[in-house]
Amino acid sequence: MADTALFSDTEKPHVLVVDDDDRIRKLLSRYLRDQGFIVATAKDAADAGEVMKVALFDAMVVDVMMPGETGFEFTKRLRKMSDIPVLLLTALGETTDRITGLEAGADDYLPKPFEPKELLLRLKAILRRRDKIPQAVTTFRLGKWEYDPDLNELRTADETLRLTSVEANLLENLAKHPGKILSREELARLCGLDGNDRTIDVQVTRLRRKIEDDSKVPRYLQTIRGQGYMLRVDASVGDQV
């Protein structure tokens, strides 16, 4: 575990590396510190939970194949309480495994073996996306939900749902162009996402599960066959519906 005294430095990104491989933990910890990050480490999901009780992080690098709770399971559980960016590491390189990770709520996915430089670039990219979530979007309604862009939250009188930074970025970019069809490539560009391997499709599916009454028959986030996606917004808060 990293020295908790380091976490008083608010000028550098705080990253938690979770991996059961001692060699990879040490390599990433040393490399990321050399690149200006403040790094803590954990050997598995349970250890990560203990570290997170005493420190806040800007991002996490999580191995998938860990003893006990896997990286997929840990990320899915984490998403119920936090929107912290997660970069998954795994020896599983199949497209289906990447999709599983994205469906669990990961922001990016890097197969092993990897170059530390690539991990650094991917980590910086997800941190930039988090910092660049559009702020010009006002609060608006989607059926029963009211979306608050300042908090990345969907709310009703009785319920609150937190969106991940990727989901919020996607929703707000769609809301900037209500009623307009945006291609997968355009959405990927606007959101700073990798447009390959169904990345946009996976994020749209995750978002639909939160905003739609029936995600299989979407009313708001619609698929336009052969063209892309379109968002239908009921109204801005304060407007007449």
C-alpha cells in the first residue's frame, strides 16, 4: 500500500493499481510515479477496498484475472457506488472479453502484454475525457428522469442514478444535438472514444438500461438503422413539456 501521506498532494493524479502480479504492480507503480502520478497499489479486489477507505483516486488500473473477485466483478460492483475511471488489464484479448469489460463499466481495456507507454497514454486519455465532459448542457428531462449535468445524475422524486463519466459524456454529446442522427464514428470523435469493437454500441446499451423504461424498445436513445444514434429529449427543466 502506498504511503497515505502522499495523498495530500492535489496537483498530481492519484491512481490505484490493482493486480495480483507483484512484478506488474511494482513496474507500473515505478513507471507512473516517474510520469508524475501518485500511485497506490493493491494485490486484489479485497485489498483495493481497504485502500479506498483511506484515500480517494482519480483513476484505477485493474487486472481482470485475479484470485477471488475478478476485475470484471470488481468493476461492476464499483459502478454501483462510484464513477471513477477504470482501465482494465487482461491476458484475455478476445473482442468478447473487451465487450464484457465495457459492459461491466470499464472506461478502457488493455490486453497483456503491453507497453507501459501505451498504458500511460490510455490512462491520460480517460482522465482527459473525465475533465472534458461538456458543461454547456443544461438540466433536461427524459421521461420520468431529470438529468443534472453538474452531478452526472438521473433523478426522480424517489430515485437517483449515477452515470459513469463515459455515459455522461455520451449522453451530453447526444443532448447537444437533440433529434439529430450521429454516426458511431461521430460519437466516438465527440466523446474521445475508441470507435472500434462495438465500443459505442456497448456504451449506448449501458446508457439505455438506465434511461429507458424498456431498453429493448427505446423511446429516447434510438438506433437509426445504418446511420447511427439519435436522442429525443422531452424538454429542458423549466420549459413546458
